[in-house]
Amino acid sequence: MSTTQGMPPESSPPADTARRGRTDHRHRHLERIAEVRAGRGAEKVGYPIHVREAAVVRTAMVGSGLLRVTLGGPGTAGFEAHSPDEHVKFLFPEPDGTLRLPVPDGHMLRWPKPSPTSREYTVRRYDPETGELDVDVALHEGGLGSDWALAARPGDTVHVAGPPGGLIVPHNYDRYLLAGDITALPAIARWLEELPRDAAGWAFIEVAGPDEEIELAAPTGFEVRWLHRGDVPAGASGLLADAVRAVRVPDGERVYAWVAGEAGSIKPLRRWVRDELGLAKADHDITGYWKRGVADFDDDDHEHHDH
Ligand SMILES: Cc1cc2nc3c(=O)[nH]c(=O)nc-3n(C[C@H](O)[C@H](O)[C@H](O)COP(=O)(O)OP(=O)(O)OC[C@H]3O[C@@H](n4cnc5c(N)ncnc54)[C@H](O)[C@@H]3O)c2cc1C
């Protein structure tokens, strides 16, 4: 049995719009990205979604906490990357060895039920010239995705679905507040690279220690703060929320806040962003990327069905 999730072919946008409660722009996503970028508030824009078989080209450590897996081969040709926190799903075989893949259906994918075993990773880089696609995987004990990345060798293949879309944020905010743990670091690194060079703001990143810090190409107007949690397990320190809540936004300035990381540790920031910063929905995005003790965690606010 299978179901179609999200946008059916271009011919039926009204029904789809009603079901999703918002307008879908997958049939004109590049125009929509340009419109949102030129506007005053952020919006998640859906892209046409594909599933691809990609080959591992190489792997390399980035700092002591992230393993960069570079994918390529014919399958990654034509991949699209437009926003810093867009993600792909890696699809893994089931315990019995079978691989159940979604099939293309218009601008969307038709997914088997129950959903195949998968994990989500940020698109750290896509180079249209070489077709290379980088994802940076945070290494940790007992993770299917983490173990797969550690074992990955050139020539291995993996199926990759997405990105389903991306959060498009105008570049006219006075300041940007970016915060996360090592799972959010690939997105924060992209944010800092892709913002205009005269952008200003703060970036807070919680890591175990200095060895996990990486080079960041931040605009000069950014204050980058690495927070070291030492021996405290990942996701168990209150460091990130405490540091972020000490930020004081200058009066009258418009700020965009983006936060991701362990669900419990970023929870206090949801209220702070709303009540203390007073940010509207279009001016912030806060997503639990994983949760201590839960495999394949899925944040309710996260639009995974858009795959
Ligand atoms: C939109 C999005 C983008 C993401 N981008 C990235 C990315 O670029 N790089 C990245 O590494 N992760 C990223 N993540 C988080 C990643 O999907 C989760 O950490 C995922 O659980 C990892 O899968 P796993 O198979 O390794 O572990 P699972 O099998 O899911 O979990 C097994 C156990 O490990 C724990 N665990 C999971 N992740 C971690 C961790 N990082 N540190 C310590 N314990 C952990 C779980 O709580 C569970 O107890 C992203 C998540 C989302 C939703």
C-alpha cells in the first residue's frame, strides 16, 4: 500500500492548498524563493522533490565531531540547494535487508507505508559543477545514521530523498540570532556563509570542547560564541539556552531567530523568543533536530511530510 503525501501534480493545486492550509509553490519554486527573499518575513518554500541513488565519493572529519560524507555520481546531477537549513532524508534498508523506496509522483514522492527507515541531514554544500553533495554527520554512540557514515567507503551507494523545500529568510533583518548544537552546526555554517557580508548578529554553538569547533565564514558583524559543555552528555546541558537568553536586541531593531538542536535543551528558547523577543511566526524558526533517548525523533513542528 502507498500514499501520496503533499503536492500532487501541477493540475490540482486548489485541493492540495486546502489540505495543507497554505499555498504550495512547488511548480514555481524559484520565483517564490525570489519573492520571499525580497519580502519582510520568512516562509518555507517547497521544491519539486526527487529520490536519488548517490555514491559515496569520500569521507573526511570536520573537527572531531562531524564526519563529512561527500556524495556524487550520476544520481546527484540536477540537485538543488537554496537555503541554509534544507535537509535530505537518507533511506536505509530495513532489518530484513529490503529497501523500500518512494516513487516519483508529480512534484512529490509517493511513500510506502509504513515509512521506510530514514534519517535526516542538512545539505551542507551542493556544487552544481561537480555534482558533489556534502552532509556533515555528528558522530555518536548507537545511531543508525552515525554508524552508516562511519562505515561509508568510496563507491558505497545510498538513496537520498529531498530536499522537500527550504526556509527562505529575507536578508533585510537588522540582526540574525542563530543557535544550535553540533547537529545544527552544518546549517549554521551555511547561514554564516550565505548571509550578506554586511549582515550582523550572533551565532551560539554548543559543542563538547574546542576540538569540535570548525572554521566558520561569518560576516564581520557577527559575534560567534562556542559553548563547551565538557563531560556533560550531548543535549543535557542548559548552556545554549542560558547563553542565548542573555542576548539583548537593541531597541527598534528587527531580528530573525533560528534555533535547532536537542529538543529538550532548546525548549526554553521557544517561550523566550515569543515572550521576551516578541517575535512573530514569520520572524523565527525553532526545530528539535533530535531528542535524548529517542531514535529517529520527529519534531511535530517539522514539516517532514513535505517529502
Ligand atoms: C531538519 C534536520 C536536519 C538535521 N541535520 C543534521 C545534520 O546535518 N547533521 C547531523 O548530525 N544531524 C542532523 N540532524 C539530526 C539527526 O537527524 C538526528 O540526530 C538523528 O537522530 C541521527 O540519527 P542516528 O541514526 O545517528 O541516531 P538514532 O538512531 O536516531 O538515535 C539513536 C540514539 O542516539 C541519540 N542521538 C541521536 N542523535 C544524537 C546526537 N547527535 N548526539 C548524541 N546522541 C544522539 C538518540 O537520542 C537515540 O537515543 C538533523 C535533523 C533534522 C530534523
